[in-house]
Amino acid sequence: MSKGRNIEDKTKEVRTIPEMIDPFKDREKVKDEIKCALGGEIFEIASLVFAALGVISEGFNIALWLEPMSWLLLAIVAGVLCLPSYKLVLGICTA
């Protein structure tokens, strides 16, 4: 017997045809994550638009359909609503 290293046989992982064609095991979960991320982006854009409207209406001292404070509060609410979708996409929480 030699005192060399013990070499183990490593077998290659064999991939089946369906696994090669469909790499996503849970396609519906991926679709849900994409929809959730899109919803988060919509709320994020809405919060930026609301904040811009609030700053513009405060700067010009006019009311654009709502008072400036209402626009800023809407921006905060929309910003908070976009957070759960980012948590889901990052894998911090699950739906």
C-alpha cells in the first residue's frame, strides 16, 4: 500500500433532457417574483413623481390638485409600499 493521498472517484452529474430544456424548477414562482418586482418599480416611480410634485408645488407656492404636504405624504406611502417587493426579490422574506 502506498502512503499517498486517497483519491475518490467523482462521478459526473448527469442532466436529463427535461432539466436541460426547462432550467427553472418552479416557473410559477419566478413569474410571481417578476410581477412583484414590477409592482415595486411602479410604486418607486410613483413615489418619485409624488415627491417631485410636492417640491415643485411648495417651491412655486401653488396647489397642484393637492397641497404640497399631501404630495409628500403620498410619496412616503408609495415608498413604503415598494419595500416588500424588494424584500421578496432579494429573498429576505417569502410570499
